Amino acid sequence: MIFPEYRPRRLRRTENMRAMVRETALVPGHLIYPLFVVTGRNVRQPIEAMPGCWQMSVDMAVEEAKEVSDLGIPAVILFGIPEKKDSRGSQAWARKGIVQKAVSAVKKAVPELLVITDVCLCEYTSHGHCGLLSGSREKGVSIDNDSTIELLAKTALSHARAGADIVAPSDMMDGRVGAIRESLDNEGFDQVPILSYAVKYASAFYGPFREAAECAPQFGDRRSYQMDPANSREALREAMLDLQEGVDILMVKPAMPYLDIITRLRQEFSLPVAAYQVSGEYSMIKAAAEKGWLDEEAVMKESLLSLRRAGADMIVTYFAKDFAKLYAQT
Ligand code: PBG
């Protein structure tokens, strides 16, 4: 109903008014910073397609973790790049594997910083796929879902043993959340939550990450196990399956092209929802800013705030440090 004499006041006239009626907040406490860990010492190798990001050896990752924590960012997510890859990805669950070493070193140096580990095989397999292959090149190759989830469960357990606070399966095999939950519970890690990449699209926005984590598939693509960007009801089914298997946090990936999915998950589920602003989203902004075509700080803030407005509780982003530094100045 419209009252003719009612004239809405503009609550946007001063910064204090704007602040008072602002619906969404974004603070460093909402962010998770990804780290890529490689073997060696004193290594800090820039990732060309992701300006401001590096592959780091464990000692450097520890220094980085201290800085991240000092900036008020509560968590990092670790990706490991092993020296040797094989067809089964056996370095993924090696007791002294690269991620396992990084987890214990970071937890020792910065105990309050939450360490999340990415659980997947693609950085560890010589073929670059997220699971074990079956069949032959002549007859056609497929991913063997069920034997893969056993290895993922082993991997997650090895991360928990090394001290991981949260494990984050990103492979998209069916049944992996249940398998991981069971193996963690059986070994006394029933308090380690699972953040699943529940809704992960087969996206071209992962391009730069595949350089960062050296995990581009050597043949084929990931469309048999990642989701079709055309689908949104399927996202609810994927999330529901993970819920039934005992997931603790649901993640949507990529983020900005899938704001509708974040909102739907937020509405349909009461679990915390995470969004992953992926490498391509980051690189796009960086590249346009380098050219002087976009204002990097403004676009960074707007993109992260929009993810929060869409319904994300937490955001994995390569901008975490940049945002936190900016936040500290204001
Ligand atoms: C591994 C994994 C990928 C990303 C996170 N974990 C790559 C992929 O699925 O191809 C992408 C992250 C990014 O692009 O920033 N499965």
C-alpha cells in the first residue's frame, strides 16, 4: 500500500547513516588464505598468472602463516605440490608428505591459526586427475570412484594426524565425505570438521590454479566428476548428499559466477556456507587493475562483500591479506 503523504528519508547522506543501516559486514575474520607449499628451503617462487601469490617451501609458509595470523585472518588452506607424482598419488597420504610437514610446522609456530587442508589427489597424480584411473587409453579411461574414496580417507586421516584443524575434500567423488568421516571417527579425530567442496563446478575459472598447484589434467577434463555450470538443482542434491554423510561446512566454488547457488544453499541449509573466490576470479581483477582498467581495491572489496551478501559465511580468497591490510588502515 502506498501512502501519498509518505516521503522516504534518504538514509545514505552521511557515512554514519550508511554504516548504521548497512546489512552486510565484511571483516578479515571471514576470510581464509590459500597457501601453496613446495619442497625445499627458502623457496618463494612467484606464480605468474596470480600476481602476489607464491609457491613456498615449508619454512617460508610458516613465516607467511605468522603474517596472516597477525593480520587477523583466522585460517589458511594448504595445498601441497610434491616432488614426485605417481599414478596413485601416493604422496598425498605420505606421513612425511609436503602438506603433512607444512601442517605440523605451521601449527607449531602459530597454534591459534586454523589450518585447513585441501584433500584431493590431483596435485599428486602423474595424470593430474582427482581420482584413480581405470580402463585403458584405447578402450576409454574413467575415474574409479570407490577406490579413490579409500585413498581420500587415508589422505584426510594423515592430515588430521599431522594436526589439521579442518579437512576440505575438493575431489567431488561420490561418498567421500562419509568415508572421510568414518576414518576420522575410527581414529579418534571425531572433533575434526569436514568442509566439503560440496558444490564444485567444472569451471574454466580454475585455469591459473592449475599452474599454481601443477595439477592440470594430462588428458581429458574434469567434467565427469565436477558439476555442469548449467545446473542449480543439482547443487542442492550434492549438498544434501554431503549433509547426510556428515559434512560440517558446505562450500560453493567458484564464487562470483555462482552467487545464486550460494544464496540457495544459504536458504535451504542451516550449515555454514563457504565460497571459494577462485584463481581465475582473482587473476581477472589483478590483470585488469595492472592495465589500469579497474580500481583493484574497490573491486576486491565489492566482490568479497557481494559474496557475503549472497550468503557466504566465510570466503576462501587470494585477496585475504590485501583485504586485511586495507581493513587495518580504516
Ligand atoms: C583441486 C582443486 C582445484 C582448485 C581447488 N582445489 C582445481 C580443480 O579442481 O581443477 C581450484 C582453486 C582455484 O582455482 O583457485 N581439486
